[in-house]
Amino acid sequence: MRFETLIPQYLNKMKQDIVLTKKDKIAKGTIQLTGSKSECNRALIIGALSGGKVKVENISDAADTVTLFEVLNPKSEVESQNPDFGLKTQDLRLVNIGPAGTAMRFLTAYFTLQNEEVILTGSERMKQRPIGILVNALREIGADISYDENEGFPPLRIKGGFEQQKNTISIKGDISSQYITALLLIASQLPQGLTLQIEGELTSRPYVEMTLAMLQQAGIQHQWEGNNIHIARQDFKETSLYVEPDWSAASYWYAIAALADEAELFLPGLTKYSLQGDSAITEIMANFGITSQFKNGGVHLKKEVKPLQRRIFDMKSCPDLAQTVIVVCAALGHDATFTGLETLKIKETDRVKALQNELGKIGVKLIEKGQVYKLDCSEKHIPEKVYIHTYDDHRMAMAFAPLALIIPEVEVEDIGVVAKSYPEFWTDLIKVGFSFEVKG
């Protein structure tokens, strides 16, 4: 079945594998990216907490964002991708967010302020992803949250509405930034406000800065002094939050440019001074000869021949870029070193293990030594065909897809997995000359 005859909405519901080919190593074209999932999920929570004062523009069509939108707007006419996302039995509401990790963290905090009792659950993988640190923090404030199955993991039973017990809590900085963001998002609506005391170094700092900047756009002020972030009790103002296109999605086009012999790509809507931490891809990919010129309302990418100068990459502030950058280094045979990969093990899958498995298929090893990871490309080879398992992880599919520029056939498991963050990914690849066939 030829890919070009299918529409994305249909493809994203399929579980079949897809075979990618590319006749040449040239990538030229214009790609309009969807709104940032990270920005949009924050904006939707802010909009809901504001009671409608804050409007959201350029809402992402990523599956995770659609799921969150449906949960926050249960009367919406948007077709549900999850039939039991808002199932209500008497006074108890069952909310199943599937594999949407950001939604799980944000909604855990959000529902503590709502006048209802909720069971918040997700996919089997979601039930394996820890959430105890966030739950403990919310309990410390006074929230009524219990575990329905395993201690420290979803599903959660949340009884909304509580009397605030504390207005200052400590939380470790080397955890997922989504825990910290979840608390910051609700802080202004707590009767006493909230002060977070960050213990140790803050992981993924740009994501926390994004949250605070968006809250400020919506009228919520904060003070950040040293390791303390304070948000007083205050009201939202009437405004609109415009969601910038997704820099995480843009990273795959930087990867394509890096693996191509010739590349000229234009990504409209992206700005040089972005709230998104993943805009760091511009600096990272400059090491591979990819220039980023911001003009005409977007960013122009161009490939220039340049030897790799930097071999140590710290991904602590942008962990969602890790798979993309690691695969590019492996494909080019660069024995790079990586740090800041600690949170990858609790994502949609254990991304470190998944990378080790799939890179092994081209003879590349990702060696873990404490918190340092080294690529060994000494036995790298280019097969005629490679099969990539995705482990139900959208970023595995999209990080490995650019290999079709150097491997004659790249078969990727589960065509629909990209719907989580970038539903148009496969159709966008067609625009720059990739060809596809859906197996089965």
C-alpha cells in the first residue's frame, strides 16, 4: 500500500510498519510545524485555571495535547481519541490519559483544585512511570491523593478541594521538570500562594523558565531568588497565549540536514528567542555544519561542509533532543560523549536501553559509565536494510527515520506512534523527497 494515497488521520490510527527510502541525499523545502506540545500543554492548564480569561492560539494537534484538551473540555465536540477519558460514574470521574506523560503530571496538580473526585490513570507504561515525588509534594500542601494500585505510581484517586496546610515546600532539582511545573502552574490559585525551595542543581531549567514566562504573560508574577521560586496568590488577566511551532519537531529536520549532502530548509514561525529549551538544537547542530538564519518569519537551515568541533554534549537542559543528536553522531561515525541523560530512563520507554538496542544494528555502541555515555563507532557499518523498533516511543521513530538518507531501506515499527507529538511527520517527509510504503 503506497503511503502517498493515505491521509495522516488514518495513518495515525494504524499499527503497521513503514518502509522509508530516499533516492538522493538532498533535502530542500518548506515545512510548517505544529504548535509546541510543551507550550500548548502549559497554556491549556493556564487557560483552564483562569476560568476562560486566558485564550490559547495555535493549539497543537499532537495526540497528547488533544487528550489534555478533551479532559479539560469534556463537553467539546472534538472526536475523542480515548473513549473513557471522561467517563463519569455518580460523583467519580475516570480520566484515562493513555501515554500522555505531561498530562499525567499537570492534571495531578490541576485536579487537586477542582470540586470533584477523579481517578487519573493511563496506559500500562504510564502505570510504570513514577509520580510519587509530585504526589508527596501535593500531599504536603494539603491535597487528598491516594494510589489505586501500586504505591508511587498511577492510577491516582484525587479528591479535589482542600485546606492549604503549607505554603513552602522543598523539592529536588534533579527530577523531571514537569513535577516542578505542575506545582508552579497551580501556585497562584492556592489561598497562601506557594514557595518552592529547589534542592541541588535544577535539571531542565529551560522548561521551568518557559512555565514562569507563560504564567507572566497571563498576569502571574513570580520571584526567583537563589534556589527559591515564590508565587503569591493572584488572579489571571484576560489575554491570549500564542503557541510557537514545536522546536522538538524542528530537531528532526536539523537531523535530516546533518545527514544530507545538500540541505536548504525553511521552518516558518520559529523565533530566535524562544521559550522552548529545545531551541538549543540550533547551537548543537552548528557543530555539524548546519547554519540557522532567522528571517522572513522563520528559520532557514543550510548545510555547510564543516568538521565536527565539539564531541561532548550536555543534554541536561534539553533531554528530548538526546535521541536525535545521538543518532546523528552514530550515523556520521562520531565517537561523541553525552551527559544529562538521567531522565531518559523514565520516559515513554527506557530511552537509553532502546538506543543501545537499535544503534547496535549499525554496529554502534552506546556505553554507559555512571552518568557519562560514550558512543563507540569503531564497528559502525551501513546495512542494506535496517528494522527499527520504536518501543511505543514517538521520538524513537522520528530520531531514526533520517537514517534513510544513508541506509537504502529503513523499516520503522508502528506508523501511528508519531501522533503523540507530530502527527504530520510522515507526510512532511514526502515534501522533501522521502518515499514510503506501509507494510500490510
